[in-house]
Amino acid sequence: EAGVTQFPSHSVIEKGQTVTLRCDPISGHDNLYWYRRVMGKEIKFLLHFVKESKQDESGMPNNRFLAERTGGTYSTLKVQPAELEDSGVYFCASSQGLVYEQYFGPGTRLTVT
Amino acid sequence: GQQVMQIPQYQHVQEGEDFTTYCNSSTTLSNIQWYKQRPGGHPVFLIQLVKSGEVKKQKRLTFQFGEAKKNSSLHITATQTTDVGTYFCAGRAGTYKYIFGTGTRLKVLA
């Protein structure tokens, strides 16, 4: 069974540019999470989807971040316009349900210069 | 808002020594999960605790959930170099989201 995949693995963009990150969860996993880890600090929750619905987006930093999960399959996280403080590793995770283990993808390392 | 603190932040041990990381939540948790992240890798699920006072063991790893469901610990007996990494707890307080602890970075010296 394929795991959670994320694309791209690395992205280097300039401040003010736009970047879209993609996450493909494990097939059949309705729950999808986005997290961010900045410079070895804690893994910070961004938002949670159940199928195509956003259940909790309280961790989204501001309106420069937009997450979608059309059709309840893959998800995208767009940052527009990117700022320096957006740099970090963005992880996506999926699970069968709220109290099931989360399977993390390899992450996208975003560097904003 | 809900906060989850972990101590210590770093721990260096000699191979064969024991290691413990503690996780404390500001609110009562519905359940808590533990993850390990190797350097350059992604978090990998270790275990989930749900019941008050629950204790689970996985080989050399022992996980505990406090009676009040506000704290948890992970204890590794006789560390090995393969135990190197950052250990995170992640607690859910009756909401949809998991709040990750600050992590404990373990270094094992051979």
C-alpha cells in the first residue's frame, strides 16, 4: 500500500511569490491534516479535513494560506504571497479516523528568500 | 488555548542508559499519541493511549498516561543508537486537532 506522498519535496521561492504544496493521502483515509515544523521547533497544527470539509482550520496563520481538498482525495496548500516566516517543513498526514494513528508524508521543505 | 509541553528539550545518553521524556498538557486529553522523527525524516507513529492510567509496552519502550489524562511519559530502557531522534507526544482535547508537544531530541553516544 502506498504511503502519504507530498510534492514537491523542496521548494525555494522569493518573498512575494506563490507556492502550492500537494498531498496525496493513503487511499481511503478520510482524515487529512496539515502541519508545519519550523527550524527544529514543535510540529504546529495548521488544519484538518474530513473528506472535503474543513473541520478545524484554527492553526492557519493568516489569509495568505489557503487549503483545499476537492473531492475528498488529494489536498493542496497554497501560500500567496509567501513571506520569510513561512519557511519550514510542511507535513501532511492522513488517518482512518480521529482516534487512529496518523501516517505522515515525507514533507515539503519550503524556503522563502 | 491548549498547550502541550515536553521535557527535556534535549537529552544525551550513553548507549545502554535509560531515557525518559515527559509530556504535560494544560487541558485534559481525550487521547494521546507518540511519534518518533529521525533526523531528516518524518514523524512515525509509535503508540496511542486512551484510558486514564494506561500503561503500554513495546519491547524496550514503556508509555504511560496519567490518571488525570493531562500528562504522559515515554521511557526507553537500555538505549541503543537506533533510538536516536526526536520524540513527540500529540494530544487531542476533545476537538478535531492534535497539539504536538515541543519534542525531546535524543542523542545516544556509543
